[in-house]
Amino acid sequence: MDCKKCLLPVTKDQPFIFCNALCAGLYHASCVGLNDQQLAAVSPPNKNSCWMCDNCLDEFVQWRKVKKELTAQKALEPKSALHQDVEELKAKVETIMSLLASNVNCSANIVMQHSTPRTSPKCTNTAPYVPNSRIEPFVPHDAPNRSFDCTSVEESFALVLTNIDSSVSEKDIQEMVSRCLGACHKECVNVRKLVPRWVDSNTLDYISFKIVLDTKWKSAAMKSTTWPKNVKFREFRQKCCTWKPDLS
């Protein structure tokens, strides 16, 4: 191969070097002014040193200058409309997340006062007697004389309506249940406010009611579309009382 500068052949006995840029030309070391020490430093090339011919070096310097100018110009250009929308959306999301986090923390510290039992009370004869703790059920004047003990479980089912304002009465609930189910007052046979007599219902955030209905209304009563907005419901399951001999 010939030296790209002097155009004379390059032999193995003569020190030479290749350009590490685009031209990849071959040069005599003496033609490009490299002594033995300089040649050893850049040949072969490594990560920290390489050699380029004059033409390739000029092109590299020009390319680097243009790139630097374009980068500076791009930094001064206004952001595109889409980029601005994305930045605004990110800021709004961060604000919403911070508000939600603060609301969750506040809600966690608030204890709701209500009268809904966590589980249905079990019927038992061993519970201690508490004075004035008996809650009288509301029975309409035209309701039949029925006894709601374990023998009537097959004919009726109990429903709990909760998240109800503390000012609502048992009569209000009876009329609401009859209206929503399309039942007459006789079929809404028992309404009971689940608030002990010694508790002031006005101090509660919401109260609950137990309603005993004929089993034919169970399907309609267990649908959310039956009840007014914000009224929550569930079936009231109560374990029947059983008797066994006293072995003591």
C-alpha cells in the first residue's frame, strides 16, 4: 500500500500509522511528523489515545462545533405544545395525589360513631342482665299478633339497614321499607332501632335498624336498586337458641 501523503509504497521495515477516522488512510510516520515515542503512544489506538490525519481532524473539529451550536439553540427553543401539556398534567397529578394522601390520613384518624353491630348477636340464656337495656320493637297497630322466636325463622328473614341519619324514627323506616318493597304495613312486621336506651342517638354519626319481613320479600330486599341512595343493607343472621340439660 502507498502512503497517502507521499504516495510512495509503505514497507514493513518503515514505521507507519493508520488514520483512526473516516479515511482510514496509511501514512509513513516520518511523513506525518511522528517520532518513535509518539508512534508508540497512539499505535495501536486505545480508549484514551488515537491518531487522525489533518483532513479528518479538521472535519471532526467542525462537526463538534456545529453540534455544540445546535445543542445550545435547542435549549433556547420554547417547548412544544405537547411537551407543555405533559408537564402540566404531571403537576396536576402530583397535586391530586398529595390531596388524596392527606385525606386518607385524616380519615384514618376519624372514628365514626354508629350503632351497627359488627356481627349479629347470638341468642343465649347465659348473658348477664343489664338494667334498662331491653329495646322495645316498633309494631304497627294493625300488625297481626305474631311471636318472633326461633319457630318463625322459616317464615321470615331479618334485614339490617344502616348509614341512616340519627333523626330517623322506626315509623319512618317502616313507611320507607313498605314503599320501596311495595308491601303493606302488615308485611313489615317488626322494626327495631339498633341503639340501646342509654345511648343518645344524636351523638352518633349514623344509626341502624333491624327489619323483620316475610321471606317472599327477601329477593327484592337484597337488591341495591330497591333502597334509596346511601342506604346500606345486609341480611341479619341470628343463631337460634337451643336447649340442653344442665349437667352440673
